[in-house]
Amino acid sequence: MKNVTLALDDQTLKAGRAYAQAHNTSLNALIRNLLRRTVLAQESGNRLQEFYRIADRVKPDSRGRRWRRDDLYTRG
């Protein structure tokens, strides 16, 4: 595992340490996990963004019909 040096302002560093301590972890582990989740979320987020892009193009039209719960379970 490689080491990385970060520059943080005092307020962020203090708040980060307090947050990490409150969650029974180290600041190092907190930053590592946040970075990992951010990078992996971006990869899956691209698929999610594509879904939203496609969904936004769909123009649903219920023709004014309102659905009732019973309608959802009626099999024809």
C-alpha cells in the first residue's frame, strides 16, 4: 500500500479526526474508505446516470387513468 500526503486546513483536519474517532476508526481509514467508495460509486454512477438519461427521454402517458392497488394485482 502506498502512502499519500494530503494538505488539509486546520478546521477540516480537526473535524475529520473527531468524526473518525466518533466512528471508531482512524482518519487514514476514513479517507481511504471515502476515496474507495467515491471511485467505485463513480463507476456504478455512470450506469445510473445512463439510466436517468434514458428515463428522462421517455414520455409516459397514462391517458388520465388512475391506478388502484387492486388493478396491480388483477391478472387478465
